[in-house]
Amino acid sequence: MADIDNLQDGKNYYLDLPPRSTPSRIKGSNALDWGMKNRLARIFDPEDARTVMLAIDHGYFQGPTTGLERIDVTIVPLIPYADALMVTRGSLRSSIPAEISRPVVLRSTGGQSILKELSNELVAVDIDDAIRLNASAMAVQVYVGGVHEHESIGNLVNVVDAGNRFGVPTMAVTGVGKDLVRDAKYLGLATRICAEVGPHFVKTYFCEKGFSRVAAGCPVPLVIAGGKKLPELDALKMAYQAVEEGAAGVDMGRNIFQCDAPQAMIQAVRAVVHGDETPEKAFDLYLSLKSVPANR
Ligand code: R5P
């Protein structure tokens, strides 16, 4: 039995201090429940509400993508530099050590390949398995304007509803397939339609003109994909401009893992996203880190 002999009344109630209640800095998240906010705060640094997510889910429709042939060799050493890892459950279970401390954003739709219509996706992970894997969020691809637009929005509805039952956030990913134009008009339409369905953050592409309007029109955090591999300075410029114009960070894949020096590059991206470093200075950082032997 607990010792109650010396039980004392509480002494200091700080009657001069009003109750503390800290509003979330993560856009659009104030009305969420504790578990949802806690998971989001694992992905988005509570200090600046930004994130550097490392996307390695490309194999779910394009097979052994360059740089991802051996996730256990090339990706695991990058994980300590990422705020979150976007990954399929297959790669997670087979190739990522369970001891990582970084949160997982679980790719939760799939069902197509590069050989066929890209928008033809289904929900590819049950909420039970997402929770079993301790996912901090689930990711759903949505193809606004695509052949299977309706079904892909339906997938988002279903995953958001399932996640809401258990406090697991959802990230909507605007997929453009092979045909859709990545301009501000389209991205503004696609991201807003996604956000209205209720995901807790949205991933989209950056566009040179009008991105600030895309970000402002999305009531939850917007993160950008990196897209195809660019020269490093250009990728850093894109990340810089995106956060300057309202993005909450990046969910970047090829521009990191297809680099000559991925560990140097992810640290340079962090300098831009979390340190507001200029692309030029971040590129200098990349060059200096590139000359240091990488961890394996
Ligand atoms: C699409 O294939 C995946 O969802 C990727 O996560 C996404 O495209 C981001 O990766 P990247 O920066 O290589 O475009």
C-alpha cells in the first residue's frame, strides 16, 4: 500500500500566475486533440513549425529508384539529419531499424505502377497497421484533375476518417501524374481541395510564380516535394524560396539521396529550412561537408 502517513496538502499553487496555455505554432492545428498535436509536433519542429522530411517512398510505383536500391545502405545514415521519414511499410519493416528516433510518415496509398495510369490508387495500409508501426502520420496521394480524381479523393476521406479515430494525422500529397501542369493555378486548386477534406498537412510542388498564393490559400502546413534531381544550388534555392513564400518545409527525396554527397546535402537543406540560411551560404556548407567522409 502506498505510504500515506506523511501525506501533506499541496503548498504552492502559484496563485499569482494565470494558467499557461501555449497555442500551437503549426498552422491550422489549434482545434486538434492532444495526440494529433503531439504527433504533428514530432514532424514539425515546435520552435519554427518547419520540417525537413526525407521522402524515400518512390519505389511504391517506380521500383528500385536510383539512390534507393539499398535503403539499408544509403538511407539509414541520413535518418539522423531528417525531421521525419516518408516511407512505405514494406521498406520500413525490411530496411529501417526500429531503433530510429525520427517519426515516420507512412505512405498509405498505392496500387499502380509507372507502366499504367498513375492516378489509379487505393488505400494500401490499414489504420491498425499504421498504429502498429507507430506512424506519426499517414500519406495519401490525390490526383485532382486526374483520371481517378474521385477515387483518390475518396482515399483521402477514408484515411483522414480512420486517422481521426486514433489521433493519427494525415498528409495529402498532390500527385500530378504525367500530364498535369504544376502552375500556381493548378497547385492552388489541388492543395485547397485536399485541405478541405481534412488532412493535417499537404505536400505539393513548388512553382516559380505565385507560390505564396498557393501557400496562403492552404489552411494547413504546406511542404514541397523536391521533384527531379537539380544541381544542388538550384535545389537549395527552391527550398529557400518555398519557405520564404510560406511553405512549412520540404519533403524531399531525389535532390537529397541522388546527390553525390547526400549527408552534406540534407544538412544544407536543414540550414535553409531551419536556419533561414541563404542558398549560397547553404551551398558553401554543402561543399565543405562534402569533403568530410560520410558516416556509413
Ligand atoms: C512520389 O513519388 C513520392 O511521393 C515522393 O515522396 C515525392 O515525389 C517526393 O520526392 P521527390 O523530392 O524525389 O520528388
